[in-house]
Amino acid sequence: MTTLTGLGLLDGGEGDPKVVALPRRPIRREPLDADGVAMLGTWVALAPIAMLFLAFVSAFIVRRGLGEGWTAIRLPALVWVNTAVLLTSSFTLELARHASRRGGKDAGWMGRTLLLGGMFLAGQTVAWKMLFGAGVSLGLTPYGSFFYLLTGCHAVHLAGGLLALAAAALWPRDGTRKLSRHGAIRVCAIYWHFMTIVWVGILSLLMIGR
Amino acid sequence: MSVATQQKPPAHGHAPPEGFLWKYVFSKDHKVIGIQYYFLALVSVFMGMGMSLLIRLQLAYPDRMWPLLGKIFPKGMADGVLSPEFYLSMVTMHGTMMVFFVLTTAPQGGFGNYILPIQIGARDMAFPTLNMLSFWTTFAGFCALVAAFFVQGGAPLGGWTGYAPLSALGEIAGPGQGMGLNLWILSIALFCLASLLGALNFLATTLAMRAEGMSLMRMPLTVWAWFTTAVLSLLAFPVLLGGGVLLLMDRIGGTSFFVPSGLVVAGQPIDHHGGSVILWQHLFWFFGHPEVYIAIIPGMGAVSTILSTFARKPVFGYKAMVLAIFAIGGLGFFVWGHHMFISGMSPYTAVAFSLLTLTIGVPSAVKTFNWLGTLWGAKIRFTTPMLFALGFVSLFVTGGLTGIFLGQTSIDLWFHDTYFVVGHFHMIMGVAAIFGIFAATYFWFPKMFGRLMNEGLGKIHFMLTFIGVYAIFVPMHALGLAGHPRRYYDSSTYEYLRSANSLHMVITWAAFFTAAAQLLFLVNFFWSLWKGKRAGDNPWEATTLEWSIPSPPPFDNFGALEPVVHHGPFEFSVPGAAKDFVMQTDPPSAATGKH
Amino acid sequence: MALLLAAIVWGLALYTGYYLYNDSYWMPTAISDAARQIDSQLVLTMAVTGVAFFAAQFLLGWFILKYRDRGQAKALYQHGDNRIEIGGMIIVTVVFVAVAFAGQKVWAQVHLTTSPPNAVHVEITAEQFVWNVRYPGPDGAFGKTDPKFYEKIGNTVGVDPSDAAGKDDLTVINNLAVPVNTPVELTLRSKDVIHSFFMPNLRIKQDAVPGMAIPLRFTANKVGDYEVVCAELCGLTHYRMFAFLKVLEPADYQAWLQERAAEVTQ
């Protein structure tokens, strides 16, 4: 136990009874509360996600520039349906966020967003199955490889977002957590809308780069 | 001078955790996490050092047999002879382990986590749970890397840079390029994720959780350094992660991102089409160059702080130092092509990269001037942390100046892929950055563990190591001048290298000597943990916030109250002040100087 | 301690100078003008960095000595000096920019020029762990290649047998012969992984990258036999992947080509 004290891993600075008296002011409200810090963290987190997709996009551009065997594949129409679903989910999430502002009823809109998000992921899975079934393997053409790569990476991120949405939907309203329910929903919204924008970007790239 | 006597419970009431698992294993306390990172780095550095000694043994005595080692490594050293695959796997794993699990772990994950929140007056990082996850993800990456030694085929042998197509082709390209390489990629991917989580914390904490009075321009240079390193990490690691994903897809998904058509390897045609070999290098080095600044910038921050503390003088040119850190970090994103002059990329692009590369010398020179400027007119106390900080300056000059050779396209025609490069990056990373870690260790050990390390042992450790590292790496530059290529298992057959080969002996002996000297550090470290003299709050008479709290700090760093900052970070020798240092939290009347 | 430390700092600086300026470890004989210019640029850089190096290490040691704690109450209280800061920055910038521009000169000669019409063209196709050196033959044209035509003996480069231009192509292993004082253009290719063709006496190297054909130009001005090594990790016997550069008088060069061609038909 003494060792662990010495290692400073037990709470309380019992090692040294002499505490230098510092002129300190009592607690005051910090400039950013828990909601603010969570939002800051979420905004900052968008940067590395953007860099990851940018890395893939630059690989796409380089490979397309080389030409050889590029052959675009025809995307299943389902992909467009899924896109509409995702765009709608951003819309419903916005409604949820607005509703939660004054502690209002957001559960319905949150539920709809979750449903739409789940539908998007399910729809993407079906679209991949359709393509695999049609013989488009991962390595058939480089365009195809990038399609799977970009949509797959997006889906993984969105799945994470879906989990966060579920957690936010279940968030307590009574202030027992540091982060407020409204704050949790706002954080999800920043991330989710970003992933929608990324999706639009991916689709645009896939269309322009045919 | 009014002392607040109100004792209010903290706004973010988090009681200390209960239970062994939550206190020491899955702790969310940035201090525990910092120590966990540090110990991970300590284990890694000794593993990496062991590997380097095997490498050196082979290079100095290529024809010798080592029966004892043959018993320890029956596969890699059958009959006591180091095989080429074992050698190359040592080279690869040594580099990977050192760059990631030592140089990117100890300065940022270790010291950054422990010290940053305290230095800005915060109770913990912004996202403690995320912090805990980031350590354990790093640990998982470490396990994946070590596992590569034990799978069939063994550890990969493509160098820490893992160039495609050698790394994309699988086992046909050589032993260790099968499962071993997959684990290597997994390890790096986990490391990328962990670093991103950590960097997020550093950024949010620095921006949002500074105590009252701790303006940005009153932050110690260590905080600026960790902050900038976090920004670099956020922008660079995702690109490595992306590259790793693409590589894995080429290896097991049948894609051809990096593998062109028409390859025939060991007589077998390869079924890949149209990939770009150089694309891997672009993605890797876009990360790889900022990575080396990630490795050194925290050390520069620590050295600035330590030099100032033991010179009893403010840092010379604080603002310029901050701007220089930004410049180095920012410019670092635009020079990655200097690793690729010979790669086949456009020679015009090469010229552009070369010109940009040489501009990084300017902020680096500014920092060196300012370190020297901090010493000018000083009152130097030669404690062990100070010795390592001074050693850092010497090494930074040596290592940095050799970069000027490598950054010129014409000269890189000669030096690319020779030992000059190996000498250069070891001098600046494998030594200067390590000296930053040593300086930080000796400096903050009393704070972290409440005990002093032994000064006598520390000084001897410094002397032997300082001399030893020069003895190892300067001759390596000579090998490069002679044109000795890198990653060679044996160079004794080449006529043009005849005179240079004697240098291998010098380097190997110096390496063993220096490695042995590190035992002094280990003994000092662990003995002091248990038996070191008790340290007070501020044994070094330093000024930043961590020295205003007990050693070791209480669970929530500052207790129930919050610090208020009235002074800049390096107010030493203020005329008119009672002592030769004014702490940041001293009342405003304590100094009549600036800030 | 101050004296000891200063002595060590200065000692290590001198030790560094000794190893780097000791030309017994330096490059082998230069056999082209470009090589000599690279050597000059190297010496220039040594001089410039040498000045900076010794100045910095000297100041470090001197400050350690001069500003050790000698019992005075306080040190100098100074936060910096903008004039010194800016002045230093300007000097460093000027020097680095000058060095940077000077350092592009030989690169431009090697890579930003085109070969004259009388240049000898040779193609080098690297593979684990051998250099295939192909000459275009009297017609001066290289035959098309395709991996499906690879044969371990006799057609290591995969020359298309139906291509007329390839009929007189000559492929040798690990030996590159060139005529002296004649511009040579090498084209580097690879069959499997990245290799790098490094000719120390010419001071130049170029990666051989699968999927690419990359030119490298030189003019050798000294007859002799020289070593060539691989300078990019390519697998297990990367360290033994060497070749020989033979610089010959034009008549000897032609004779050499004929001897090699005769060997092939035997």
C-alpha cells in the first residue's frame, strides 16, 4: 500500500502534509459547460474523419488519372432511395433537435430518425448484396473497389452515429448526467449531418468520376 | 493578500473511484493514464533497444555464430546465425515499435496526459472515459504488434515504412509478409485510432478548460507543444489509417490500389491491375513527415520549460517560440515529398518539395537561437533534467543540420537510402527526442511519484548516454558519406565500402556501451520509486501550476478550489520579487515585472 | 560540472567534425561531371552547416561555462529581443534559400533535361534479386514486352517475339556496359517490387518502380569497372543484389556488345 501511495495512485496527497497556501477564488462557472465541451469535441472530431475520407478521395483521383481498367459500375437504383432516406433522417433529426431545445417532445422525431438511419444501413447492405450477386467483387474494377471502400467506411461511421443517436434518445431529461439531453442530441446532430454531407460528397465523386 | 476560505464542492463532482480495477486498470484519471502510457513506452523502448542490439551484432560480426542467442531465438537464429529474414524483421519491428510505441507514446500520451491538465489548472481532461479508451486501444495495438513475432512466418520484413508492392503481395514476397504483416497493419490501425481519441482530448481540454487567468499567452510552452502535436495527430493519423485500410484491402480483398498490372514475383504472375505503387508512399509520408514533428515537438516544449527553470531566466522570445512551433507543425504538412525524391515522382514536384523542406530550417533555427538566448545571462543549475535539456540542444543542432543535406534534391541523389538518412533520423528522433523524454522524466518524477530520483546516478547516466549516442550515430553519417545502403544484412562483399565497414564495429561497441548505461536509469527509476527521498511540492523552485500542488497530486489535482493565474509561465529572476522565481499562481503583487 | 559539460559538448562537436570531414570515409572516385558537381555541392553544404554547427556548439559550451550559477542572487530578467530574433531569422532564411536553390542544379541536369540524339539508350528491368540490362541493338529500338513472354532463361524481360524491333534486343544480367564520354539514358523498370539502381561512382540512383518506366541520365568520363548496388529494400537478398558498371572506350564497347550477343546465340 505504501508503494502505491508513493506511486501517487491513491487519492489524496497524503505523501506531503505541507500544502502551500494558495490564494484561490471559489468555484465559478467555467466558460464552457459540459454541453459546450461536448460540442467542441464533436466539431474537432470531424477533422480527422474528413482527413480519412480525403485520403480515400485522393487515392480515387490518382487511380482514375492512371486510367487503366477504370470501368465504372452501374449503381443499383436502391442507392438513390437510400440517399433520400438519409437526407430525410437529417431533416427529422433537425426537428428533434429543435424540439429538444426547450425540453420539448423530441422522442418521436428521434425515433423516426433512428428508424430512417437503420433503413439506410439496411438498404446499403441490400445494395452491396445486389452488387456482389451481380459479380461485382471487391477487386473487379478499381471503380468498384472505391465504391465499396467509400460506402463501407461511411456505413461504419454512420453505424457509430446510430448508436450515439440511440443513446441520446434514451438520455435522461432530469440533469443526472453532466451532458444535457439537448446537448446529447446536438452532438449527434453535428455528427449525423456531417455524415450526410460526406455521403452526398461520395455520391458526387462516384458520379463525376465515372 | 486575501486567501479564499470558502470550501465549495467542485462543480463537476466526481468522487474518486473505488476498487482496484477502476483505480489502477481502467482508471479515467489522466494521471494514472499518463503513467500507464509511460510504462508502456518504457517496456517498448527496452524491447526496441534489444532488437537494435541484435541488428548491430549482425552488422559488426556478419560471419559469427552466437550459440546462446541461437537457443533464445531458435527460428530466427538457427545454429546461432542470424538469418536475413530475422535481421529484416528486427529492422522492421525496431522501427515500428520505437516510432509508435515510444516516441509517439511517452512524450504525448505519457507526459502530455499527466501534466497538461494540471499546467492549465484543470481537474482532468475534457473526456476522461475517452482518455481511458485511448490508452487501452494503444495497448491493444501493442499486443497486435508483438503477436506478429509469434505467428507463422513471423514478423514482417518490409521496414517500418512497409512500401508496396512488397507489403501488398503477401507471403510470396517473403517470410513474415503473410499474417505477420496483417498484424502489423492492425497494430498501426489501432494506434491511429487511439492517437485520434487522445488528440481530441488534448485539443478540447486546452481550449475549454483553462483556469481563470490562464490566457493562451500564459500557457507554458509544454502546453503549446502538446496542443500543436495534437492538431498534427488529428490531421496526419487518419491518412495513415486510410493507407493501412487500402493496403489490407489489396492483401486480402483482391483490390489493386497499390499493385500495378503485369507483375511476376518469384516466377508467379500476380493477378492485380493498374494500381499505383507511389500512392502508398504519398499516403504514408503525408502522415510520416508530420509524425516526426509529433515525436519531437513535445520534447521541444519540455526542453524550453526545463532550460528556463534551471537557468532561472524567462524563456527568450516566448511568442517567437509559439510561432515557431506552429510554423514547424504547419510547414511539416507540405514537405512529405522529400522522402520520395528518388521514387519516380515528377522531378518538378521534387524541386518544389525540396525548396519547402529547407524553409523548415528557419523556425527550427529560431528555436535554437532562443534556447541559447535563454542561457545567455543565466544562472545555470546543473541538475539532471537540465543536463538532458542541454544535451537535447546539442543533439537537435547536430541532427537538424544534417537535414539540410537530405533536403536538397541533388545531394539526396547520393544520400537517399544510405546510412546518412539512418544517422540523421536517429540523431533527431532516436536521440534528441529521447533526451526530451529523459529530461521530462527526471524533471517530473518528483511530482508524479512524490520522491526524488538520485542526482548522482542521474548525472552519470547522462554523461555516459550523451557520449554514447554521439559515438553511435556520428559514424553512421560517415557510413552514409561512403554510400552504404540501408537495410543491408551484410555489406562485406562490396569493394567500395571496404574502408567504411570498420565503422560498423565502432557503432556496435558504442551501442552496447550506451545500452548498458541505460541500466543506470532503470535502477535509479525503480529504486527511487520505492526508496527515493521524499519530494516537496516544488523541489526545483519552478513556476508552473503543477508545482503549486502536492507531490504526488491529490485525485482532483487542485482539491476543492480552483487556481487563479496571475503571471506568465517563466517568471524567473524578476527584479523586485522576493525570490528568484514567481509562481503563476502567486498573487499579482509578488512581481513587478511584465505579464 | 559546468567545465566538464562544456568540455564534453565541445569534444563531441570536434568528434563529429572529425568523422564527417575525414575524407577517408568519403565517396568513391567520381566518374562524371555531374558527380563532381554533386561533390562540390556536398562540400559547400558541409561548409555552411559546419559554420552553423561549430558556432552553435561553441556558444552552447561557452554559455554553459560562463553562465553557471556563481552564487549571484538572480539571473538576467529578459523576455527576448525582437531585433536579434528577426535579424537571426533573416540571415538563416537567406542562407537556407541560397543553399536550397544551389541544391537543385545537378538535379535539373539529371532529371529536367532531355537526352541528345546520340545518347545510348539502355533499359534496366529489376527483379528479385537480379538486374536485367537490355540493349536495343543495331536498330536502336526496343521491342515491346509483356509478362506473358517471360522465360527464366533466354527472355527474362518478356520481349514479344512477334515484334521486329525486339529481334536484335540484347539482354544481359547484372552487367551494364557504356561507352565513355557518351550520354547514356537508362530506363528503369521492375517486374515485382521497388528496387533502386545505385551507381556510387556516378553519385546517382533511381528507384525502379513496377508499373513505371523512369529515365536516368549520365555521361561517364572515366574508363573502368564500378560497382552498382540496390538501394531500396526489396526482400531477403536485397543486400546481395548488385551489378557491375563497365565504362569502356567506344571500340571496346562495341566489341563487348558483340561478345554478349554471340554468347546468347550459342
